[in-house]
Amino acid sequence: MLADGMQTVELRKWRVRSDPDLTREAYARIDAGAAETCGCEECFNFAAARHLVYPPDVLELLEWLGIDPLLEGDVERRGCLEPGMHAYTVWFYLVGEIDSGPATVIAQSGGRTTSSLEDAGEGVGVGFCSDASGAPDAFGGLPVIQIAIGVSAPWVSNAPEPLDA
Ligand SMILES: [Zn+2]
């Protein structure tokens, strides 16, 4: 399945095989990103700020993996960093397999759950996750993994800003 267009990505503790051509074909069948389809204010804000959050290196990585940065599979606001700036984690599906490295970006240490994203510079964290059970139909029948990206996004929505810690 991954024989032809397969490429290997080495990112810190992960080695991942991906098929950017099949990934691109899947994204061509997806209409909207999760930030648009969710409907909540926090996702709406992310959609409005999306063009500000990814540094060039991360956009290059997504492009290389065949991922359309407008079509995230999931997005979650994690908290307020300071007034006007919020931490979000974004997930994208891609066709591929994790060759070596952790199967999840969630780390358990001393009974606490922490994220184990690798620093990708400019305050952005990146990691891979083998659980792709929520992948859209566009990926049907393909081996799928997720890339998780932790970013900071400004609050640009007119809706009241959530100022939780
Ligand atoms: Zn939402």
C-alpha cells in the first residue's frame, strides 16, 4: 500500500513513513476543516486566526506530508496563555505509519497526563499519534496516523475571550 510514494520523516523521537500523494488525494475529498465544522466560538476563533499560527517550517512540513493546513481533522483550545493569546492543539490525519517512536503524544507520568510534543521552534510543538479512529471517510481503507501540532493563536473573534489559566 505504501510502497510507491512512500517517504520517511524523522522528527526527533519519531520515524514515520508517509505517502504524501495518497494524503493529498484524501484532502482533495474533504470540504472543510474541523475549526469550521465544529461551530463553537473557540473553534471559530481558530479558523479566523489560522493564517497567523503556523511558522513557515511547519507549513513546509505539512506541505511535504501532503496535508492541507486549512483542513485540520480536529482542534482544541487548551487554555489562555495571556490575555489575547491562547494555546491550541491541532490534529491532521495523514496516510502513513509510525515506524518508531511513541504511539501517542499523551504521556503519563506519576499519574498525571501530559503532552509530549517535540519543540519545533517558535513556540510550536509537533508529534505523531497512531490512533486515527476518527479519520474521515476520505481516508477509508488506508493506513492513517495523525500529526499533532501545538500552537499559540491570538483571540481575534468578537465573542467574549475565555480567560482561564
Ligand atoms: Zn469547537
